[in-house]
Amino acid sequence: MPPRKRSSGTTQSKELKPSSESASPEKKESPELSFKKHRDKDAEFVALCKSLHVTDLVCDRAWTLWKTVQESIDEVTDSHKKLWGACLFVTATDMNGTCFTLTQILKAVSLNFRQFVSLVKKLDMNMDTVSTKVNTALTRLETKYNVTLALYQRFEKTCKKIFALVPGGKEREMMRSCWTMFLLAKGRALQMDDDLVISFQLLLCTLELFIKRCPSELLLPPYNISKVQSPPTRTSRRNQSKAKSRPPEPEVDVQLLETLCKENECIAEEVKNVYQTSFSAFLDSLDLSRAADFPQMNELDQQYEEHYLKSRDIDGRLFFDGDETVLAPKVEIAQVERTPKKNQPDDDAAVVPPQTPIRAAMTSIQQLRGDLISSGDQPSNTLATYFKNCTVDPTQDVRKRLETLEHVFSQRFAQAVGPRCAILGKQRFTLGIRLYYKIMEAMLKSEEKRLSVQNFSKLLNDSTFHKSLLACALEVVMATYGESSFKAGGYSSGGSDPAETDVCFPWILDVFSLAAFDFYKVIESFIKADPTLSKDTVKHLETCENLIMERIAWRTGSPLFELLRQEHESGAAEPVETTASFSQPLQHNHTAADLYLSPVRLGLRVLPPDSPDTPSSQASSQAPTQPAIQNQRYPKSNSLSLFYKKLYRLAYMRLKILCSYLLSSHPELEPIIWTLFQHTLQHEYELMRDRHLDQLMMSAMYAICKVKSVDLRFKTIVTAYKNLPNTSQETFKNVLITEGNYDSIIVFYNQVFMQKLKTNILQYASPRPPTLSPIPQIPRSPYKFPNSPLRVPGSNNVYISPLKSPRMSPGIMTPRSRMLVSIGESFGLSNRFQKINQMVNSSDRSFKRTLELGSAPKPLKRLRFDVDGQDEADGSKSSGDSTLIQKLAEMSSTRSRMQEQKMKEDAEAKTD
């Protein structure tokens, strides 16, 4: 039987969608709550609502949600007031009726930010309690909190190096004014206010302004030296008549700004551009650019208060005040402090500072720019020669295309990030061009070596190839700057485009009007062409590829559907990808050139009727009246074939993880579920249109468990699914049912999946079920990391890695190393070798966490943080770690005995 859809949560979710604007006029005119209207509710709950100025409608629906929560849990472990606060936040966000800030609700219920986020997530005891809208808002708040926390920690550390301590605490007043001005500048200049890099650059601009206007006696070296007049950096004015009547505006102190950038490992040129555009415009808006004194603190506070109340999120000033609602957990701070250092503090060599989000971002940017230092904005001589060798020289087309795309990219970047950020978009584009030319040249050299040809006219005159390659280069640049990530699993709600306030993938595809299927063709060749790409960059591109395969390439209008249609309608002798190849490693010789010059290979070959490659009974059953077609091998798309090879392996890998989580006691079901899943992808691919790969996976799992009489509910499946990496609640909460109509995965299974595959599903319950599909061989990763550390054979925790670039400091390259040994450099005293031995022998080291799936989770009824295990608050340790530590101790003991024996033998030899 099909599963029954829960009505309580769903009904509530649908009712919460109308905004507060649809409330009655009476409620708009009199938002104050009346205790008489809410006599059926707890008086303390009503008092909380009244203190937060919520409307009667929000109060009513939040109370309804609270009653639902009460019915779904056995006991309430948190105080009612804290849970009420979470219910009010969820309800008001869903209704667009938020009339309180996040800080106000945190203070009202006495919760830290992280505690509150965890509490809201605990409310999601079924599919419909917390909507995708609420989850997206919560994710945005988490990101903004993390960015602001990282910025404040760096601000506090930097100020200690700038401002001297003076009686009366005047430096604290100045620091508070500086921090408040920065918060206001970030809020006004950036639409994408969770951009860590640009926000940090704005912070340096603010510090430059305050240092420049600060008395020398309040500054520490090197900031207390007399300022050197720098050449003017701003010359144009929007209103020349006003400029003549005012005194000349103070220019940017370039030397001071460069000192700040050097101290903070930031690119000075980029910070200057931020100053000249976004920050200068902000100062003009406050009429501060010409003022010689500091801005009045009360004025800054008032203007920031207005901005904060309008944004309705966290009051950033509380970070400076050390308020409990925004303090980072002590464990988090301890983790930063325990970051391994290069050497001990008493050593002569420099100590590697602890890794922080800002330092990691700055290091990645420096590394990218260092790798591109020899690449120019124009084609190299080698690349220009390749262009000239073409039958049709593509040089002019390449140049014109880049000019057009630069304008489009910079304008769209400014729309997403901030109104005056077009110049920053051009900077990103310039770096992208350099990487684009570098990768193209490497690709062509590889093709020349492989094919022994120099004329690549067809490839180099393919506009799609160039746009895909450039888009990939820009994606790498934006990922390096932290601007392209995968929020909410890279999922956009309801099949519609969200408001453009970020540049997360697949934003670049939309900017270039580029099909995801075309973009995927370049990814693997791009990675292989540049061995200097960092491991994080390779992982980012691999995630892009996975997102394309699991969802983006299946959108309506994708060329993937046309290729599949041609493949099936042309009477192709082979399926898209034969199951016989599943057991073989994912090895192929296809390059980007092959894939872009696809979809067909040249030439046809005719097979005899008795050929072993002749299609099986499947083809004859599909076309019994056309036997001639069976004897003819039609050309097959290289790009489609490789896409399906990777798709099958990705699909099985995700299914295997979910099965190990839910069906560890029924291992025989995994190959059966995979057979149905694979059949759906191959023969019923239209089910993937505007849907997600995981939606079919979960439906196939439920269907097989149903016909095999294994009790596994959809609620249990989605509970486990939420704990998998890179997943989004949107995947099971918002599934396409019919055109423009979305509902939960249960409705999709009942109305779409089961209706389409009912006959096939029932076959698995018959005495003669379908033949099982072979299991694909799953590689650890299709991409190698040539620059990753390699373990020294015979050792436990000694690794070596090649020097990536002589321009990079070893300390910058390996910020997490316990101790750095650079071969060929002076190493110092012999006691350092002893420290290496101590490090090798020590079992006090961190271990990489692995996905411990454990037993199948029960459907969520009791509120808890993790459904797949306990929090080990009782101090218990897992047996796996204990065994590993015991093994290490045994190895250390053995090594010590061997050393003692050798020392004894050496002593005896000297005596003799």
C-alpha cells in the first residue's frame, strides 16, 4: 500500500505561507496583544508574545505549532519558554510577519545564538514542521553569524597591534566607534553581507580611516609614524559644483593602507579598489569623507540601530560588548588555540599562526594569484600559434567574446554583491581570463601530444567550449574568494530562481546562459590540465559536477533530454551505458575536445545478426517490427556515455550510504533497490525532469521495502537522508508533482513514481524477479591530488608533500603542520630531530572523522540534536578510538624497546 501522508504538519505548512500583509486591518492598526483574546493559552506564552510585539495571528499559529510539538515528544527537556521562542521564530518567518529581531528573541528566552539554532532544528520532528523557507533563513543567519564572528575576532586582534592602552580607556571608545562604523558600512555597501573577503577589506578601509585621524600618542608602531603623503587616488566627483565649495577631501593614505594589508596578508590593490568605490560612497552618504574629526558615536549608533532593526537579525555591536548571546563556545576558541604550530615558541624559527577563516581565505587568494603570476591577460605566444594554425583563426572571436562576457559578468556581480562592486567583478574576471588561457594552452598541448596534430580549428571555433572553459575558470576564482559555495545543498526552492543575492554555483551558468550539461564536459579536463589546483578547489569542482549530474542537468530545456531522445528514437544498438561496464574501473580516454565535438562519432558499422554485440531481447521486445535496425550500430554520444557512467556511480554510492544507514540488517535488499533505481534512470529518465536524483533513490528504496514486507517508513528514510552530507530538506519537501505543482516526496511516490513503475515494482515480489543489475565499481575519487601529502611507507603519521611553488612561504602552505621540515634548508639544532621522534612516537594526534552510520535511526519523536547516536556527555568513548589508541600505544612501546636495545648494543660495542 502507498504511504499515508501526514496531515498535521502539511496543513500547518500550507497555512503559514500567507504573509502578514494579508492580516485584517484591525490587527495591523492594533498590533498589541490582548490577554483576553488568548485566554486559552499559557499566560507566560502570551506575555512573551506581547514583549516581542507579535500580532494576534502569529501568536495563534505559534501556539498551534507548540501544541503540535508537545504531542510529538515524550518529554520536554528544554524549558517551555525557550521552545516557545523557537516556535515564534518559525511561525513569524513562515508568515513574513517577523516584527522582532533575532537578538530580541535571543534575549527574551535567554539563549545563545548557537543554542537557539540547534533548538529550531530540533523542532523539525517531521517533514513539515520547519519549512524550506525557515531552513533557508536559518542557514543565512548561521553564515552571517560565522562571518561576523570571524571578522570581530580578527578586528580585536588587529586593534591590539594598532592602539595603545591609555588611562581612561579612550582607545576602547575609538575601537567601538570603528567597529560600529564598519558594521554600518558593510550593511549599506554589500547586499551579499556574508561575503567574508570583501567584508574584511571594508574592515581594513575603516581601520585606515580611524588610524589616519587618531592622535599619534594613541597608536603603536608602525602606525604612530608621521604619515607620508600619498599620490591622490580619487579624482572624479559626481557633483563638481559642490566639490568647489568644499575643502579638498582627504585622500587615501596608500602607505598606511599597504601597511595594514601587509600585516593582514591581504592584496593591497583589491583593498584600494574597495576603498575608492564602496567605502568612499559610504563616507559620502554620511558626509564624512571631508570631515577631519571622528564621527559622533551616538550618530553612528543611531544609524546602525535603524539598519539593524530593518534587517531583523543579529545586533553586531554585541560582539564588541562580549554579550552572551553571540559569544563563541569555549570549545571553538580552544580548537583555534590548539592549531598545530610549526615549532615550539622557544625556537628561533618563526611560529606558524593558528588557522582562521580569514587567514585561510587570504592564503588561498595569494596562492591562486601566485600560480597565475606568469599568466597574462592575453594569449601567450604558444597559444597564439595554436590560434593561427587553425583553418579559421579564432583570435578575433575569442577577444570579442571576452569583452562581451566581461561586461555581463561585472554587472551581474555588482547586482548580486553590491551596487558599487562592478570593479571587483572585473578583477575577478581578469583572474579568470588568466586561468582560462593557462588551462586552454595546457589542454591543447596535451591534445597535440595525444593526436599529433596542431590544427584544432573545430574545437577553438566552438563558442560553447570557450564559454564553458571560462565559466569553469571563474568558478575556481569565486570559490577561492569564498563567494561561490553550496548553500542549502545548491538547491533553489520550488523550481524557481531565488533573489540574486549571492553568486553560488550554478550562478555562473545563468550569467553565461550556459547549459549545465555543456559545462560538465570541461570539468574533468580542466582539473587534469592544472596540477597546481588546490585540493579544496578540486573538491569544489567535483561537487559542481555532482550537482549537475544529480539535478541541474535535468532541468527542462537541457540538451541532455534531446540527446537521450535521439539515442532512443534512432534505434541505437546499445543502451546509453551498458551495465556490463559497471564492474570496470571508471577509466576513459575522452578529453574535453572529444566531448565538445560529440554527440556522435564519425562512421557507422554494421554487425552480423549473430554478433555477440547484437542487442539482447530488450531491443527486440521494443521494436519487433524492425529487425533491420537491430543489425545496425548507430553512433553513440561520447558525452552522454561518460555522463551516464559517472551518474550510475554517483547514484550507487549515495544509495549504498543510505542502505548502510537504514538496511544494515537486510543487506540482500541493496542490489534489488539498485536494480530498480538503475532501471528508472535508464528507461524512465523523464522522471528526472526538474527533479533530483535522490528523490528517485528514496522512492526506489521505499518501493522495494514495501514489496519485500520490510517495515521502513518514508519518515525514517528522510530522517536518515537529512544526516547525509550535501543534502537539503528541499529535496524531500518540494518535489515536482505536475507542472508548477510541488509537494512532499510521499505525494510524488503515490501519484507519480508508483503509477509509472507499478508493474516493474511488483515483479520483484514474483517468484521470477528481474535480473539484478551489476554493482558499479566505486572509485574513491575520479580525480587524483598530485600535491596531497603522501604517507611515508612503514610509518604511522609521517607525511611528505612536494613543494608547490617557490614563491609561497612554507609556513603559509602548511598552516596545520605540527613541524615543517624543508629539505635543502638549514634545519638547526639536533634537538629538533628529537622532537620529530617524539612527534612520531606520540599517540596524541587528531584523527580524521569518518562517517559512522551506526544503526538505523528511529522515526523522530523525541527532541534531540543527533538521531544517529548519543552525544557522549557521560564521557564514554567509542570502541573504535580505544582500539586505535591501544594499537598506537603498543607500537610506541615496541619502538621504545627497539631503541633501548640499540643503545645497549652501541654501548657494548664502545666498551669492546
